[in-house]
Amino acid sequence: MTILGVSHVVATTPYAASLATSLCDGRAWSQGLTALSMPIDPGKEGYLTFEQDDHDLHVLHHESSSRCVEFVNYTRVSPRPAHYRMIFSREDPGVLAAGVREDGLLGDDPSCQFGDVPWVGSSDAPPALFVLRVTAIEQALRFWGEGIGFRRVADVENRGQLLRLGSLVQAWRHHLLLIPGGKARPAGMLDDHGWNCVSLLVDDPIAVGRRLIDFGGSSLTPEIRLPVMEEGGIASRELRVTFIRGPEGEIVELLAATSLINPT
């Protein structure tokens, strides 16, 4: 029951292709995968609240950090803003955290809004940290800290807690800023507009999910197995994933690390 690090973060938008292209053009982004048609698995019905029978997935890898970002294209996106904010920057996360306002936005710079996906900072930089406003900071620290393994880095102007998840792989390390004082919100959905899911690489999705229930997690889904289609329509391996909600109703994906390994 091991958590290896942060695999990627997910944003939902009806303009995923154009946004991914904009990020790639002339910047340190490379488009790793585009327009991959994936059927909606019945196990995800509790999260998906639209009628489309497929969606497009656009995956970006930032060259300077190898961190991965997924933009998911849904034709009809929920009007609800997603739970997370994501900040892209080359600055030190501690410096960035000090500039985040109580509403979770970074300063007054309009560049924090990129395209139709809000809460994005500099578009030519890798993901630096994600932000979550919480109603109960101690519950959040128990789930993200004791449960997942994020460690406190600093108090931020007596307003929040900056945490870091370490990993043997640099690309899987990440920072999280918890800001207290948020209002209770409906449970997150995968079609919420903006950054709505953080994916963790784990050895056993179900075992880790059951453990996180003891730290305030809820609504653990059954394990979902999706075939990964290579060129020629051949399924080379399976993605093994499950989803769990944190104390605020935020979505966390648990992805089996073996899903990323190509068989030889």
C-alpha cells in the first residue's frame, strides 16, 4: 500500500485541443498524445454527468520537469468551477504560495487565466503547485498529510499550509497549498470546469483507497480497468484506476504504477 507520487493533474474544458495546441506552440511543451478516444466506463457513472459516449484526451509533458498534464475535452462541461486551482510557474513554490490570495488565485495578474481554464499562471512553465480551499484545515491535513504522505513545508502568512509530496522520481514530486476558510461545496465531478482531479501513482489502487478511508476519504469506486490502445488498435496493457473523494469532496485518482509500464 504505497503512494509513489503525483502522476498528473487533470483539467476539463470543451476546448482541450485548442488549449493544448496553444500551450505547445513556441513553448517548452510537447504534445504527447492527442484525440485518444476512450469509452466511458460504467464504473465512472457516479462522476460523469453528461450524455456524451466518448471524450478526447490531450496529454502534455513539460520538458523541464517531465510533469504531465491532461486536458480532457467534454462537449458539455458542468458550469461548476472545479475544486482545485493549478499554478504554473518557474518560481519557488514557497514564494508562489506567499502570493496566493485567500480566494486561491495568484495575485491580480490576468495571466492567471489562460484560455477558458481558470487558475493557470505562466503558460511557458511547468506545474508548480495546486491549491485547495478547505473548510476544515485539520481534516485536510489528516487526509493529504497523514493519509497520502504530503509533508508540511511552511505556514503561509498564517493563512494556509504549504505541503510537499516527495518521491524518488522528480517528476512525481509536487506541492499543495491548503487555504482554510472555504465554503462547503458539492462533491466534485469529473466534468467540473477547470482543474478537477489529482492523480496519484500507487502500487495497489484499492488497497490504498481503503487505507485513505481511515483518514477521511469517502466514496471509493470499484477498480476500473481500461485497455490502452496502441497503434493498430492493439491493447498492450490495462489502466487500473479507482477514484476517492477527500474531505472537501475533491476527487483524487489512484492509478496503478504498473499501468504505465509497457510489456516487453
